[in-house]
Amino acid sequence: MDRKHNKAIVSFAKDLRKNMTKEENHLWYDFLKTHPARFLRQKVLGKYIADFYCAQAKLVIELDGSQHYKEEGREYDSERTSYLGGYDIMVLRISNHDINTNFPGVCTYIDSAVKSRIII
């Protein structure tokens, strides 16, 4: 990874942490914060900021709003996923719609991904 803590974007990550979306807050406070595997919010990973990151599972969770479904958003997401994949980090993309309409299913999906990535 270029730099673990890219100083140029650390302050931006802190701002994002303070101003999480409704869906990010819901996922964080109602599931990830108390998950047995430790998750971090708005984690700087090289030149990107991940919505949520679990180092133990090498897993990033990205919540996608409508901007991610436009051509420019899809290209950026693809580049980012490829970059993180180069460090064996798996990226789960979850739509805000799924957070709002199928929260238990999203939690089961995340938990399953974490368990499949952690080798004991």
C-alpha cells in the first residue's frame, strides 16, 4: 500500500467519521460496533478511505448510494476494488437500499464474509 496513513486525507476521513450517512450510522451502531471482529470506520487505506475496515478479516465494507451506479462511480469503484484487492483485501459493496430494506440479511451477509476470511 502506498502509505497506511496518507496524511493528505486523514483529516477528511475524520470529517467523514463525524458526518456519517444515516445508513452508515445504522450499520455501525446496530451491528459493526459490537461485532466480535473489530471494525474501524472511515479507515485510510493507501490513497482511499474505506467506509468500514476489518483488519483481521482483510475486509472492507462500502455502502453505496445512487452516485455509485452512474458510469463515473462504477469506474472509480472498480479501480478502488482492484487497488485494495492487490493487498488481498476483499471489498463488499452494499447498497443503501439494502441497509434500509433488508438489514438482517445484510448483517448475515457481512458476518458470513468475515467468518470466511478469518482462519483460526
